[in-house]
Amino acid sequence: MGSEYIPPARLAILEADTPVPGIKAKYGSYGGVFRHLFDQACATLNPPQPLSAQLELSYHDIVNDFDAYPDPESIDAILITGSKFSAYENDEWIVRLVQYTRRCLEGGRVRVIGVCFGHQIAGRAMGADVGKNNRGWEISVTEHELTDAGKKLFGKEKISIHEMHRDAVFSLPPGVTKLAHTDVCDVQGMYVPRRLLTVQGHPEFTGDMVREILEMRRYGGIISQDMFEDGMRRVYNKHDGVAVARAFLRFLRE
């Protein structure tokens, strides 16, 4: 007997920002960035698989089009991307995103993946305290200490992924398992089986992407010269973004 056919998961990528020019020119949108990440993850499965065997992707610009949200009945999961905006603000599109995320979580069928801003949106939707971290920025490739649950989920003792944030989730919602922490940020990932998986970092980012973002934020006065130089020293360090994406794929098939 052959193994039972499992159809690809219908994953709606909720795009919470527009990429910086270099990333936009190469990938189009953050949906394209995540498609590239998942392509790599599928190629490293055992055995390797095409992306189409694992995922059916759709992209939704939920910042500029309030009607862009997919009908939850038409999808299996959502992935909320990162953003330069703050998840604790009350702009109409952010409030709508929190409400939609809460609807998905409470419905129990549509799974939620959150990355950076998306991690914070999921936290807010579940009642966690989200705000600006007085420990400051966390940037570039950063090593994470994993909890036992994190080690099991990611299949590693530690992970290193790109970071680009100053906002953070400060408290763990009831019934949620913490996956990782760093010295700067205590809640680096959240997990509820078959329901929620988030990371504060950016598994989708590459060294070239982060280099461009760091340069723009330095010259825009958002980060200091010292912070810029520190981030640039680590920007091309080895990172585990593809391993995190494989964990996303496993989560969608739990």
C-alpha cells in the first residue's frame, strides 16, 4: 500500500508591509519572499518535494485593501508577515488584522503562523501584553535559546535566525507554549499544537535583505552607527531560516 495522499495546505500569506526596493525588485512582495523560503524548505525535505506538493499559496495585501482577507472557509492556514508598523497601534488595518486573527484562532480550524509583527499580532489577538521593548533593538543573525518544546519542534538544540525588531510580546497567553528566548526578548516563539506557531525573528530574511534594511535604517536615523556596525558584522552569519520553515511545514500537517 502507498502512503495516503495529503493535499497541499492552502496557506494565505497576509502581507503587512511593502518590501524595501531591492527586495521588491527581486521578489515582488513579501509573499514572494516567503515563496522563496518555502521553495528552499521543500527542497531539503527527505525526500525533496516541489513546493506545490506541500503548499497552495495566495498573497493578500491587508494594509491597503480591507477586503483582501480570504474567506476562512477557503483556506487552511494564514501566515502574517513582518512589518515596519507596530502591532500595538490602533490604525484601522491593524485592528482589523487583530480581529481576523482572533477569528481564525477561535474558530479552531484555520492555523496561524506569525513572523515578527505577525508573532506580535497573534499575541495581541490572544490578550498578551505587546509593546516597545525597553531593552532596545535586536538585529541581524541572533542565537536563540530553545525550550524543550522548541528543541523538539525545530529539531535542534539551538537556532540562529535574523532579527529586526524593537517591539515584543511580553507575556505568554494562557495555554500557549514558549519556544525560545534571547537576552533581549523573552518570548521569541509561541506554539499551540494544530493551532498556532509564531517566531519573533525572520526566517525568510537573507544577509542581502538585512544588509539593505540596516543601511536604510542607519541612514534614516532609526538605528545608531554602533548598532549598524554590530548588525553588519553578523549579517552573513549562518542561520536556520530554512529549518524554521520546515517546522512551519510540519506544523501545517499536524
